[in-house]
Amino acid sequence: MTPRHHLMILLSLLFLFSLAACGDQPAPVKVDMTLREEQASGERQPVITYAYLPQFSHTVSFERHHRLVQYLSETTGLNIQQIFPETFHEHMLMVAQGKIDISYANPFVYALTAERSGAKVFAKIVEPSGEAAFGGLIIARADNPDIRTLADCRGKRWIAVDQFSAGGYLFGLGHFIDNGIRPDDFAEIVFAPGPGGKQESVILGVYAGRYDVGTVREGALELLEDKIDLGQIMILARTPRYPGWNFAARAGLAEEVVRDIKEAMFALDIADPEHRLILESAAMRGILPADPEDFDAVRELVRRSGL
């Protein structure tokens, strides 16, 4: 029996004795404070919320990460639940509000949440390519006679994934600037509308001819290979690669929670068949330790792009 149980029994007995002896006013009750049970510092929350930045539809986000979330819950004993913000901005706001405990996000969003709300990176992924980095694609319709080179993008309509997208906007913007093309050189820059599914929306917007140029992250085209004729999409340029997607903990999350999640993540081994299924479902080959300094190149790109 724990001290808490002893204390509850003692209080109950004292309460009953006081009732038995009471008049209109209850008799004073003496409580032995030596029987207190102190709450442990940093006691775990009942639910740890996990969110994947909504670059794809919620269905894709769930399918990619539910095995990883289940593995983390079973391995750590924590009650981890995947939640689904509607937009990149909402994701960042929820990290700042403490509604997202573990954020899986691109390096641009991480840089912003670290600066604005104190989120701290603790892990980064190894991409399917085998690198802990990724890049973006600048695409157009293959049969667009007005766009054959990057320079032809001047005066055209550009659709990007989101103003906080790394591969779907920031990397492309940096590549345009490095090639002498400024944002005001475009006739229009728009961002994919609606919640989630933004990578797909950019590709479909270019495919349908509604926009001349689009920017998406590496690997996004493959999502639609069974839905559209990718032969109609031309890759105009591949951007340089930057430090990739990562896991960050919100400010104030208990250190032992982060420690347990890190240990479980770093134990994933692509050579283990069960772990391989978890990792490949999440479009990654492994998870490595990460420090804030690993993302200095992204912070420099943000500054250079004037964002």
C-alpha cells in the first residue's frame, strides 16, 4: 500500500470521527503532514501529441507515420497520439501553444519554431536517398513551349506549396535568386490552397496548366505516378540540398520524455525487417541525433532570401 493510500485512509477515518462527534460546527481535523506524497518533478503527461507538418494529405500523413507512432508508444510506454494540423501556420502555432509535443517538420519550419517558441531539435532523418539532406524541384509542363530554361520563368505564374515550405518554396526561391531571378520577376506567386495535400496540389496545378511553374520537394512527384502521366511534367531544375526533416520537442516538454523517444528512434535499424517496415512507411532510412547547429545553412538561406 502506498503512502497516498495511507493518507486517504487516515483522512477518511478522521472525517468519519468528526461526523460522529459533530454538532453544527465540524471539529478541527489534525492532519499528519509527514504522510504527504510529493508529486515527482517532470511527471509525464497522459498524452504526448505528435504531428507531421501537413505537406501531404492527412491520409498520407497517417499512413506514413502511424507505424512509427505505434512503435514509439509501445517501446517507451508513453501514450503518444498523432494529431493533424490543417496548415503549416497552424502547426507552428500549436507548437508554440504547447499543443504539439513532438513536431516532425521541415528545416524551415523548425528554424522558425526554434526562434519564435523555443522548440529544440533532437533528431533528423536519413532520407530514402541515404542522405540526411534533401532538395526541391522546379517543374513545368513538358509541352509548354514558353518554358525551356530557368530564365524562361520570368513573367510566368508560379505556384508553391506553402510560404513555410522548405522544398516546396524556400529552396526554389533561393535557387531562383542565385540565378538572378527575383520574386518580383514573376507575374504571380501563389501558394497551394486548402489544408494538407499541398505538394499534390502544386503538381496538379502545373499538370492542368493553371500555373506555368511549380516548386515541390524531392520525391513528391512519385506520389502521383498512378494518378497522372508524369511524362507531362518536366523538371526544370533541382535545387541544392539542405539539412533535412527533423524532430523537435516543444519548449518545456519533460526531458525524460524526450530522452525515451530519442532512444527508441535511434534504436530503429533498417536491417531489422520490422523496423524496415516502420522506416520505409515513413519515407526514411533511419533517424540520427541532431543539434540546432546542423541547420545553420537553412537559417542562412532564410536570411539570403529576405524572408
